[in-house]
Amino acid sequence: MAWKVDIAFLRSKVARRVFLLFVVCAMLPILALALISFRQVTEQLREQSRKQLQQESKTQGMNLFERLRNADAEMRLLAANPDSPRGETVGIPTEQLQEHFLSLARVDPKGAVEAVLGKPRMPEIPAGERERAAGRPLILTQPAATPGTSRVWIVRELAPGGSTAPVLVGEVNPDYLWGAENLGSNLQLCVLGQTGGVLYCPSGNPQTLREGVLRTPGSSISGAFGFEDDRQGYQAGYWTAFLRSGFASPSWVVVVFESEDAFLIPLQHFQSVFPLVMLLALWVVLLLSLIQIRRTLVPLERLQQGTQRIANQEFDARVSVTSGDEFQELAGSFNAMAGRLGQQFQALKTIDEIDRAILSSLNQEEILDTALFGMEGLLPYDGICLCLLDSEAALKGKIYLPRKQNSEAGARHEVRDVRLRSSDVQQLCASPQHLAGAIEQSPPPHLRPLAERGMRAFLALPILQDDRLFAILVLGYLGPPALSAADLHQARQIADQLGVAFSNARLVAALDQLHWGTLTALARAIDAKSPWTSGHSERVTHLAVDIGKFMGLPPKELAIMHRGGLLHDIGKIGTPPSILDKAGKLEGEELQVMRDHVRVGTRILEPIPGFAEILPIVQQHHEWWNGKGYPAGLAGEAISLHARIFAVADCYDALISDRPYRAGMPQERVLAILEEGSGTQFDPQVVEAFLQFVAERQRESAAPAASLATAPLAGWEDDRGG
């Protein structure tokens, strides 16, 4: 049966006017909604692309830095065997060296070149560059014959000696270094030198990219920007790779960009569906009049509301349309798009939060907790275990079960003393990306904690440092897991960030331990000049810090006191032992030499910027509250609080200890001297706090109360004790 449309009503001017009004009323909202949707979705895709490009530039920058470190590690092994720097002698396969280097050569101090691999072409080393490198590997670059690329060399000394030492020079294989084949098909990579040079940029305009990096507001480390090149729009993200942490080289800027046509592909479907929607709306106006038009506008209103919610980052917004036509299909596409945008946005947000949290902490326990709780909702799993490996291959870490599993819902469990077998370590090191499979009835030790809690499958992510296993991240599953490539990539990304965080924490802890050990060694070296002052600096420091704690000083101030106390008498390095150990009273010139230790200590520490905060302790711990001290005659609060505290602690230790010119005094007599000196030699508040501190310590140790001496002893000072 053929459908016929009566158009006789169009003969009337009113009918045509009403018909036109209906058409306009139906078509304009659809057109407006389409334009709004197109613009908002375009902006969302552009913003999403910028975040992805910025993250990808960071990933590529970290990969680039890691490749340089791997190449330098191989050269370090070769440098450890200077007599025969060949890969086979240190366990490096020749194929691996050929993959990582175009050439390797040994250069003696006279400039003679001995080829180790390939046909070496030596770079020009700028004058003074090796001295400024201070023993660190040196990175040199030079434009290559191929436009947009550079030749990169790593120069490592075979022995200490600065410019007179032999070096090992390796030209890094550009295919291995830049790794551009790891990018997506639509992404392009450029690497710019911070000083203006172009290191790698086979496509794109380096000058345009550099201008985009420089004009990006708010950050000099990473960012995103848009630009046009040859009338084609692009979006780009960049990240600054700080090479100075491992090399004598300025930073490199890694830029990843793609054309706007690439990330606007999802809008092509919208553009193809839109004419059909317009045609359908027109037929609805013709056949069903105003009522049908209003029914047609309902889905559009819902789509508009959903689009606005998406624009407000409410990615859980869903549009329900059951009209059975293209509007329902459009709503389905919209819902699918909203779901994908929500997943990607949440993944990026969660990864960023985890990154910032773990990299801002230097405490391993905090890093463990942050990672375990932060990954909930980011990846599918039924249990997660994160363990660190000690030097004896024993695991220590935690298990977290976020989902309801009997009585262990949301439980966290400690993992301790789980020893790995050598075969397990080898298997994990052989699968550095990930290792997945079913958990057998007799699982290996690192899977046993999950197996005991009902897990039947696992995904293990080894965390390596210098090709050695030092942590394991394991995801457990009650059944066979359904993991996508994106899930595996995100899991590996988190594991890599955890590796960086743990490495930072260990490095900072080692540096902190070295710092305090060095200061303690200096303090003992100072006190070792005289057998009578052995341990004086450490005792005074501990006592002063205790007084500071009792007075409520913040941890930062206590740390300054700790460092300053260990070095407060460093000037005594220049004091002759004959004065330090003199059995009698110092006279005239001897007393002046003794007092000069304050100025000597100041001159020793002044060139070190990191010791600027402790200089007042060294300079002023012999100043008196009434201005009669030395060396500057400061008085009252013109003397730093730290120095006022040390004046009390220093005098206490000097008086209570045995010296060549007198025996140590009883504590009650020393306390009386300090109390008599309150307001003249010492800050009254500090003396009061010290006396309360001593009394509290005596009460805690159940010691009998001390009787203070009553003789007037104000003004006592022991120059050689302080």
C-alpha cells in the first residue's frame, strides 16, 4: 500500500506559516543541540588528548632517561674492566651492545682511540666539560646527517683523574635511544635540548614546538599546548627530563604531538548521523504535527542535559531513550562515549593522585598504603599484595582485600619473612613487564599469602632496580581474570612509579644517614684533640635538643640545633693542644687564642651554603645575656634562641665533666651555678626550662631531689669546655 501525503494545506498562507513555524521550532533546537554537543565534545576530546599527550610525553621522557641509564650501566661495567673493555669480559652479550651502541671506543689521555665496538667517530669534547662533570658520565650531542636527528655519545672515565684520565666513549644507537616505534600510530615525537638545540624531530617544526613550550603558562617542567603548522592544527604535550640526576648534561624536553584530525575521529559518526536526524525531524513535523514534534524533542532535551552533565565532568550521566529510532541509537552512542570518557578520566585522575602521593612521600609504609588503597577502582582485582625484597630475599609488605570476602572484607594484612627461592627470583626477572597465570595447589612463596585467602589466579608485576628484583606487586583473582591491554599498561605504569618512589625513599634515607654520620664523625674528630673533651659535642647536642623539645620547638628548629651542636666547637681544630690541655688557668694571649675558636669555626663553615642556618650557634654560643660575652658582645634576644640554649647545655657539660685543671662538679653545684647565672650569663627562660627539665627527669627516674648550692657563683664560665 503506497503512502500518500496530502499537501493541499500548503495552499493556505496560514498553513504555510504554521508549517514553517513547526519546521523552525523542530529544526532549530536540534541544530542548536547538535552544535553545542559538537563543540562540547570537541573540547572534551581536545582536553583529553592534551592530558594523554602530556602523560605520554612523561612516559616517553622517563623511558628515554631509563635507556640512557641502561646504556650508561653497560658502559660502567665495561669501565670497571679498563684493561680489556669488552662486553664478553663483563657478561654483556655483543648483540646487546650492538643494539644499544653504534660504536664504543677507549680513548687514552694522549687522544689515541682503541675501538671496542664498531667504527668509532669521536665527538668534540668542549674545553672544561670533563672537569665540570666531576666524575659523572658526560652526554654529548651533535647534529646527524639525517635532518631532525642527532648523534648522542656517552663519555665515562675509566679511572679518576679529570681531563688526564682515559675515557670510554660510546655512541648510542638512535633506534634504541629515541624508541619512536613505541608510540601510537597517530603520535609523533620530538626531543629538544633545553639550550635550544634539536636532538630528535623527524617530523614537525622544532621552532614551532619550542615556542609552544615556552609560552605554556604555569609550568616549566611539563604542560600541553596547541599549535598550527602548514594550516593543520595539532595538540602537543611536553615533559622535561632532568638528566642532571644521573649525567653531566642539561635537561631535555620531550614533546609528543598529534593532529587534531586524529583525536576528533569520534565526531565523524556524529557528523554522519546528524543529517538523518534532521530528515527524521522534518518528516515528524510533516506527518505527526505539533504533538509528534514535542515527543521528538524529549530525547533531544535529554541528550542536551546529558551533554551538560558531561561538560561538568559528571561522567556517570546516562541518557535513557526508548523511541526506537535514531535518537535511541544516538543516546546509546552518547552513553557509550560517556562511559569511555569517565573510565579514561578516572584512570588518569587516579594514576595522577597515586603518582603525586607516592612520589611526595619518603616513608615506605606510607608508599605501601597509598598504592594499595589508591589502586582500588583503577584495576580489576580481588586482592592486592605489595612486598619489598631485602638483601636475604625475604619479602616484607602488605595484602589488601577491598572486596567482600567472608569475614575479611576490606581487610589489610601484614606479610613478613616470606623467603623467595632463587628460581622464583629468576622467573620474575625474566618477565620484567608482568607474569600472569593460575595459582597452583603448591604455589611459590610470593603467591602463598594470596592463595591462603582464596585466590586462584594472579598477575605479578616485578619491580626491578639495576636489573635486580627489589619489590613485587601482585594482583589476585578468585577466578580467571579478564584483563585488557589498557589494564596491563596501567598496572605496569603504577609498578614503575612505585619503583621510582621506593628508590627515592631508599636514596634519601641513605643520604640522610650519610649526612648525620659525617657530622658525628666531624664532632668526634673535634673532641679527639683532647682526651678531656671526648664526646663533649655529642653530649651537648643531645642535651640542647632535649631542652629545645621541652620548650616546644618545632622539628625543623630541632634539626638545625642537632646539626649546629655537632659542629659548634669545630673552630677548636685550630686551637693548640697545649692550651686545651693546660692544667692551670689561661692567661692573656692563651685566653685570646682559646676564644678565637668561635671565629675560626665561623670561617670554616661560612663557605658552605647548607650550613647558613647553624652559623648563629657557632658564632654566639659564648655570648652572654647581659652583653659581656664574646666575640661580638651581643645581649638579650639579639642572641639567637638556639645559641642561648647551647650556652646553657655547653656550660652544664663543661662543669660536670673532668678537666685537666679541675675535677667535674656535682650536679647540684652545676645547677646552682646555672641558676646564679640566669639573667647575666644565661637567658632566664632557658635556665628555667632547663631546671624544670632536670627536675622532671629526676622524678621519672625516681632519683632523690638534689640540694642546690647557695654560694654566689654567678658569672662562672669555662672557656675550654664551651
